[in-house]
Amino acid sequence: MLLDTHTLIWWFQDAPALSATARDAIQAAASRPLFSPVSIYETEYKIASGKMSPLLAPLSELARSQGFVELPITARHADLAARLPGMHKDPWDRVLAAQAISESMAVVTRDPRIAALGATVLW
């Protein structure tokens, strides 16, 4: 399973907004949950622009400390992201959806727009 950016952040903040289903899936994952470099970019961008407070440590360090695995963005992912239907304006979500579709995995997210792009969603 691929964790959306808000899912990663809420996991590390132990936020009540993280659904019980998502929390249980992350804890019970047979294979370690995956995170995308796009989540690192999105987080750092939002911190730099003042839309988000800094985390206790960089998101990539937090993810690796929990045993989460980076899913690199490939040319195949980028190509699919550009070709997904609709005009979803969030390029970060398009890349996450494309990664999940390409790798046949679910995205752990509360964002219904990712499912509208064709990705399987778990929440």
C-alpha cells in the first residue's frame, strides 16, 4: 500500500483524523508501507510556503525510521500521471494515483479525488 501525504503526516502525529481502518492497515501491513518522493516534495513545499508547520524531522527520515519504503517515481508513473482522465489540478495526487495504479496497490487516503483518477483507495 502507498501512503498519501496526509496519511504519512497524521501517522507521525498520531492524529485522530487518521481513520481506524487506515491505522490498522498500516500497523498490520504484511509488507512495509510505501511512501512516494512526491510526498516529501509536497510537504517541504507547504512548509516553505507557510501553509504547514515544520515537522519534528524531515518526512523522509520519519518514514524510514518506521521502516516505510520509498517507491521511486519512474518514467512509467510520470507518463500515466499525465494521461489519467479528468482535470484534477493537484499534480501530487496524479503522481500518487499513477504510482498506485502502475504497481497494483491501494493508496491509503481520505481523498476521494484519488479514487476518481482510477486508483484503489483504502480509508
